[in-house]
Amino acid sequence: MGRRNEPIRVTRSSMPPFAEYAEMIRELWESHWLTNMGDFHQKLEKELKEYLQTRNLSLFVNGHLALEMAIQAFDLTGEVITTPFTFASTTHAIVRNGLTPVFCDIRADDYTLDFEKLESLITERTSAIIPVHVYGNLCNVEEIEAIAKRHQLKVIYDGAHAFGECLDQKGVASFGDACMFSFHATKVFNTIEGGAVAYQDPELACKINGLKNFGILDEETVAMVGGNGKMNEFQAAMGLCNLKHVQQEIEKRKQIYNRYKNRLSGISGIRLCPENPRVTKNYAYMPVVFEGYKKSRDQIFRELEEQGIYPRKYFYPCVNAYQCYRDRFRPEDTPVAKRISQEVLTLPMYADLPLDVVDEICDCILHRTKSKLGQA
Ligand SMILES: *Cc1c(COP(=O)(O)O)cnc(C)c1O
């Protein structure tokens, strides 16, 4: 089969109708107020507090700085426990705060931090846990927070993949001391680039909002060594537009997910994520693990690529195998994460992905390619 005209990538940014966005940003030309917590910023913050069911939320220019500055706001010291099965941002945010990451392995079923291995990694230097709701699979928040409480540790979730998800109808933002969200172009909800931190303690507002604006509290008071993490008005306008459509976006993703599930579940050697009946999902990603399947992950990756379909090896390599961390950590210390990173493929998943392309992807995974059949 020849290459298609348009490549199929792992994701495609969701965008509002052009006229909706154009109409909204017209106001910016009139106001000349482009950033620094303008009207759109305030409006989006308010709407997201409702959508995410949280009282305290601060917008950021991107998810990474939201996490970096949330960590800074808690004045952590020493060691922070996290997982290596995530995007570079999680660990970099810890290291860039002068803290030492300690890698806990992941669970073989949902790839979140393995709470059964957590306690053995806690030392007198540990100050926090940063678990990741990876692929939107929610961590076992009860187990993790019970352990954190026993050892007086802060819990900051990397919720970059968990936008809008609920556990027993309770918004994911309500767990832990804080939760970071990413609104990057590739995420379920986007503000082009963007992010937010939701947090429990209202007293942190001054600090978190101060840190993203150079530590400036008022015209004459600079109280903290902050940075620049402010979301601008064009981003906030995009968020206001996209938020109107996000529920529909998630509904469409669900159709895609169900099609993949119908085709790929129950096949020996192919593992889909388990479904947790307590969780309202956002269908952010479609990770599939090939363990002892007739074709390897890399072979399937190549065969799809030949058809102009580009899945991603999220998350390969593990963070503890990165070139920049190689001399400090060993991937062998987190064997489950190492194995899953070698077996996982994240398949294309976005609202407007045609179902016949999903079928084509599944055909390619399940059968030998046409050219090989021809030779048989
Ligand atoms: C996307 C992502 C981030 C970073 O968010 P940005 O908005 O891209 O800065 C952090 N953690 C995880 C797990 C992510 O997927």
C-alpha cells in the first residue's frame, strides 16, 4: 500500500471554529491588554475552577513551569520520589529546583507509581512524592496519600494527562496538596501552550501567583525569587473557546477508544490499560503494550510508519535512561518501567481521527502486512 497524502500522527490539536477565536481576540486589539492577568485570564481561571472542581487554581504559560513553580512554592528539600515512566518535564522540574529525584517503579497493570514499593524508598531526606496520572490512568491516590500522611510528605500530582477526569465523581484536582495540568497543543484541552496548578491550601495563592510574576507582590515589593510563568491573553482566549467544545471532544475520543478496544482486546500478547469503573476518563491516549505478541513493538512501529501512520513510543526511553541522567541512575532499578517502555506503543488518538483509519491501524497490528502476505 502506498503512502497516504496526509500523514496520520499520534495526535492532532483540537481547535475551535476560526470565527469564534477571531471574534474573541478582536477585543484584544481594542484593549491593548495582551498579558499580565487580563480579562480573558481571569475568566478562564474562573471557568476552569468550575470545570476542574477546585477552589484554588493558578494559570501558567505552560505545564512545565506550573510544575516547577508549584514545587518551589512548597519549599521542598532533599529527595522527591517520582516515576521514570513519564515525560521529561516531571523529573526536570524536580532537578531544576535543586532537589534529588528518587525513582519508584511503576505498576505493571496501569503504569502509575507502585505504592507497594513507595515506602521502602522513603528516607529522612524525603520531602515529597510527585506521582504521575500517566495516560490519564489515575494513581491509587488513597494508598499514596496514606503513606504520605504517615511520613509527613507533600504530594504533588503531575496531572498533565488527567484533564477533567474524576474519581467517584470527584475532580482529580482535589487529590494531594497540588495537581499540575498541561494545556499544551497536544493535550485533550489546549491553550496552544499553557498549564495550571490546582492546590488545596488557599494560603498558597500569594506565593504561587507571585512566583509566576517574578516574585512581585505589589509595585514596591518583590518578595520571592520568582520567574515569568504568566499565561497571555491569546492563550487564555484559545482556552475559553476550546473549553466550550471539550466535552464533545472527549465524547468523540471515546468513540475512537471503543473502536480500538473492540478490535484489540482479548488478544493474546496485546495489553490495553485496565478500566477503573470509579474513573470518568478523558481518553487522552491509546497506549498498547505488546508482551510476547507475534510481532514486537518496534516491528509494528515500522509497519505503521510504512503506511504513513506515526504512533509514538511514549514513554521510551525511561527518564532514568536519559543521556543527562545516565550517570546518576540505572533503568535496571525500575524493571517494570524499563520493560513497559520497550513494549508500549501509543496509537493515534484525537477527536477527528476517522474510524476507518483506526481499522487500518488495527488490521496492521493484527495481520501481516499485504506485501508479506503476497510473498507467503
Ligand atoms: C505535557 C506534559 C508535561 C509538560 O507540560 P507542558 O505544558 O508541555 O509544559 C508534563 N508532564 C507530562 C506527563 C506531560 O505529558
